[in-house]
Amino acid sequence: MGKTKVMAVLEKDKLRRAQTELDAQEDLGPYLGRWVALRAGKVIASEKKAETLLAHPEVQDDDVLMPVSSSRSGYFVA
């Protein structure tokens, strides 16, 4: 399948890219409490569980996967 396991710590290059991707070009409010796949700052897909998101047909190996906090106080990268 080629999908990598979701890890708590990202490689340095992926973290930098994730931070760039997190300059989201859309509101992440509708995705509170969910995992999202981002590509070029846009949400490609979302799911309740990271494993389900990895299996989503639209998600590519180089997309950034991140959880969206369940509160509006902030978003974080895991």
C-alpha cells in the first residue's frame, strides 16, 4: 500500500513542510476533533482516525496528516 505509519514525531523536513502546509488556505473549524490530510494548504480528506485517513483513496504518500484539536483554542501537529 505504500502508506507510512502515523508517528508522534515528524522528521525535520516533514515538520517544516507541515508548518508550511499549516498556513491553511481554509478554515479548519469544520474538522475539529478529526484528522485531516493537507496538500498545498488545502484539506484533501478527513476522518475520525488516522489509520482510516491513511487508507482514504485521495490521500497521497506525501500529504501532511495532522489532528485538528477538538477545541478552537488552537491547532497542533502531532
